[in-house]
Amino acid sequence: MSAAERKLLIVDDEAPARSRLESLVAGLPGWSALGSCASGAEAIARIERERPAVVLLDIRMPAMSGIEVARHLCLLDSPPAVIFTTAYDEYALEAFDSHAVGYLLKPVRRERLESALAHAARLSDALLSELGRSVKGFERRRHLAARVRDELRLIPLGEVRLLKAEQKYVSVFHAGGEDLIEDTLRQLEQEFADLFVRIHRSMLVAIGAIEALEKDAEGGYHARLRGIPDRLPVSRRQVTDLKARLGIKR
Amino acid sequence: MLPHGATSAIDRDTAPQAPTESADGFFLPNFCDPRMVLAVVLLAELLALTFALVRPAEVGFLNELARLSVLMQWLGLTSSALICLARDSLRRLTTPLVTGAVLAIVLANILVLSVGVVWIGRWRGEGLMLEIFPSALWPFALKNLLIGLIVTALLLRYCFVSHQWRRHVESEARSRIDALQARIRPHFLFNSLNTIASLTRSSPEQAEEAVEDLADLFRVTLSDAGKLLTLKEELELSRIYQRLEMRRLGDRLKVVWDVALLPMRARLPALTIQPLLENAIYHGIEPLESGGTVTISGGADGDEIEISVSNPTVAPTGEASRRGNRIAVLNIRERLGLAFAGRGSLEIEQTDSSYTVRLRFPLQL
């Protein structure tokens, strides 16, 4: 591998699809495949470690879709250029900002791969960061991503118990501890309306994590969550909504 | 044949049948058919009753009804016989000509009958009750001709409209079946092509088999929508589909077949089980990182066959995918309903960890 060669990572859950892309890339001068990954989580770990210039990312993968991977990647300081691959254009990919992202339809033609890679190589970091914004809203995430130094920590949504707005960030209290994420509470509330409920101006709680709703002597309500020792205050205006979501009659 | 229209779609596949009325686009009912003759008798009697009721009371209602019944039945049956005899010639004519010809047959018949009645009255009238025979020919004949013209024209119009309506209903049902034709997901087609492209280099023999499998599958998909297959053929198709998916998904896909007790000669609409397997893989196995097992099991209880396809479920995340699933399942339910005249059913059982589609349909060889 010469120093001038650009590194590329292939991500696809299907083995034949990976091996086909590997053999195509092997025939392209100037590019070398770092290898391939079978899942989104594995891909994120390898991208942080090995810093490829380009990722060929399958969209339809189990556990974490390519679109979600791309959204998490844009939190990195210098994200790789992402070229989505998909067998069937069901995602209306043209809707993506065409400056920030390319896509290839499988089976991928060698010439199309070549030109997509050439295009990706010319993109600036600033444009690449745009990617995340253009992908937003396409599909809901199954993980939240926290950036710890320049590494991404993925928190499965099912493990999240409490989202609490701090000064600039949102604190995520989850089964594995506590992390800061860059989303806003309002965005999170909209994206995951069925999983979380607002109990307070600065707090969203996971409906599944609520263990009890208690009324104190003054008539104020408090929520108790699994794995969180403090009782959380429920603001008066949220009580009715919360009860409705929990299926409690007034 | 109107009340039997619902079953004709199935009969077509199971037994050869005389061409139905609508098939040749001829709007006149078949007057050679005994059921039609019965209808003519009833209609003639209704008309006789109507005319008898209209007559002034002093004539004697029962006498009048008897007289009119004889005339109407005679007229109805002879006209039916004439139209039946002329059917093959009529069939070659255009709709206005058929209308004219039928009117001519009926009116000529009425004229002959009127003349006959008057003659019989003149010849043997003295011995019978005179008042039932008209004395003057032309007033009697002209009145009858006018009534005959109006009634026959109305009936022809009714036949024409109901024929148009039936054709419309049938073409709608046909296009519904066509629209319901099972379609293989484009997603699957392109993924399979990608797999083949990959295997062409690494394992040409497997690539060859995959192309053969894909060809078999698409041959059925592209064939007639209402086609019936034997259970053996349908299960073979599902196995072909499974082979294609296994080349792509590797160990992630396991399929357990528990179908030894099924009567393999039973017939069912093509692509009934395969799409259920496809759904199970698409919604149940592909979203699982480590894969899972689809179970296809079946048995027969007397004349009823039951087949179920079951897959593990993932935590619900994508609403869109479940909607897609429901459409495919509703499609199969509707095709089963059409093929087995309402005796085919499809049920869904959903638990936290599994999704099962259960088909039930009668044994039909």
C-alpha cells in the first residue's frame, strides 16, 4: 500500500455484497479497502480508529441503518465522505443534498464507483459535515450518539431513562451511565414522541422507565424512574398529559 | 347466470365450462336455458295479472286473468322458442339489429296470435263464452302490438343495461385480481442480482444456480394472476426463494419446514406461501443482526388445510415497514377469498416475540 492511496471502508451486512465491492475496489488505482464491516456499530468503531477517507455504506442493515450511521458520523471533527449503497431506490435518495453525499445502486458498476469516489475525494470537511443535516429527518435513530473526545459512544434508545437539558447540551441518563449529547430537548421530543414524555421544561423521561408517580402533601407530583435515585418533579402543566400517556385515569 | 357469477372465476380453473353469456359480449339472455324459460313464464304471468287488474271490474277478474294468462303464456313461450331457434343468427348481428330482430319476432308473433284468437272466436265462438273473444280484428291486434312493442322494448333495454353492468363488474373483478398479483419486491430482485454479480467471480457454479432459481421464480410471478398451483409446486417455489435468500444472508437465515403432513396435490393460488416467506425474511430475519429462524408448518384436518409461517419479531421501530407488510398480507387474504369463494382465510397472530400468518383453505384437487 503506497502512502498516496486513499483508504476506504466497506459496510454491508451481506457477505456477497461486501466481497463484490472489495473486488471492485481492488481493481481501482489510488484506493485501498481497509476491509469491510458487517454492521453499523462495528463500522463506527473502525472509522474512529482507522479514519478512512470514504465509507461505502449500505443503507438497509439490521440494528443500525446506514442512514443512522451517517448521522452519528457527522459528529466527528473530520467525518469521512459517505457514499450510500442500496439495492433499490426506496429512500428517494435524490432528496439528499447532492453536494454532501453520493449513492450507488447495487449491483454497482465499476465506472460509477470510480466517479463517485473521485467526487467524494474532492469534498471539503465543511461539506461533509453538512451530510448529517441533510440526512436528518429521513429515518429515526435507534441510538443516541455521545461524543467523548473524538470518539462516538452509542447509546441504544431502549437503555435511555432520562434526558435532561443542561446549559448547552442534553444529559442522557442511561443503563450504562451518563453522557452529554448535542441534540436539543425539543428535537429529541419530536423525534421520539412515542418513547419519551416531557415532565418538566428541562426533562424528558422514557415512558418505559417510569416506576411510579407520587403525589406529595402539597398536591405536587413526582416521578420515580428505574435506576435513578432522585425523585423528579413533574410540573403542574405536564401532569394531565403524563397521566394520559401512562393510562392513568384522572 | 347472474347469481352464479361469483363462482365462475374458480370454476374456470378447475373445470371446463360452456362459454358464459358475458364472455362473448352478447347481451340477450339465453332463451334456450330452462331457467330462462321459467323466468319467461313468471314474467308472462305477472303481466297477465297486471293487465287483469287494470281491466274494469264488471268483466270478471278471474275470467280475465285466465284469458290473459293463456295469451301471455302462449306468446311468451312461443317467442322464447323462436328467439332460441334464431339465437345463432342473432349472435352475429350488432346490438341495434338484434333489438330490431327480437322486436320483429315478438310483434309478428303477437299479430299471428291476435289473428288466431279472432278466427277461433268466429269459428267456434258460439259454443264458448262469447264475451272473451273480440269481434273486430284490427282494434284488438293493434292494441296488442302496441303493448307488445312497449313491453318488449323495455325488457330488451333492461337486458342490455344489466349486461353492461355485469360486464363492468366482471372487468373490475378481473382487474382487481390482476392488481393483486403477487409481486416480488424489487429490493429482492436487485439484491439477488448483486449477489449473482458477486458470485460470478468467486463461485461461477453457484452464480449459475442462482440465475436458474431466479428464472423459475420470475416465470411464475409473470404468469397469469389467477393461476392455481399444487401445494407441491408452491412449496418448491418457496424453497427456490429460500435458496436465493440464503446465498445472500448466509447463516443468518434458517428455515424449518414442517410440511410432511400436507396433501401435496391440493391446489391453491400461485404465490400464496412464497410471499409469506418473503415477508418473514424481510421483516423478521433481515432486521436481526444474528438472524433467526422462519418456521413453515402445515397440516390437514379433513377437508381443511392449514399452513402457518412464523418469524421472530424485532422491537417495533419502523412504522412504514409494518404498513408494507400488512398490504402484502391483505393481498394474499383477498386472493384466497377469491380463489376459494370465501372459504379461504388468513389470520395473523402477533406476540411480543413472534409474528405468525396462518392460512386456511379447503382441499381442492
